[in-house]
Amino acid sequence: MFEVTGYDHPDVYVKCRRTAETYHFEIGSDGSLTHKEARYDQGAARRAAMAFLDRLGTITKAAS
């Protein structure tokens, strides 16, 4: 389970409830969501961040 714990444009913070690890994503100038360190386990955290931003209307469907 992942949840967004912080949002301060362009930064989005997502925390894993199971491991308490926090992922830091940034919204790029083109609306894309990026992660500074490429990691194999960031997929679910990235999807949680994108769902959060989609609900806010921050990113476009094309960027997702």
C-alpha cells in the first residue's frame, strides 16, 4: 500500500505503509512524473503518485 504523504509542486512524496520507505517524484516541465533514482520497485509508488495528481488535475492524460 502506498499513499501520498506530501505535495509541494513540483515535488510529490509517496510512502510505502509496509516498509515506511518514502519515494520522491518530481513533475517535469512537460507534465511527466520523474524519479531521481531509477529503481525497479518504484512502479506502484509512481502509480499512486499519478493517481493522486490525476485527481488534482495536475497532469494530463497524455503525460501518463
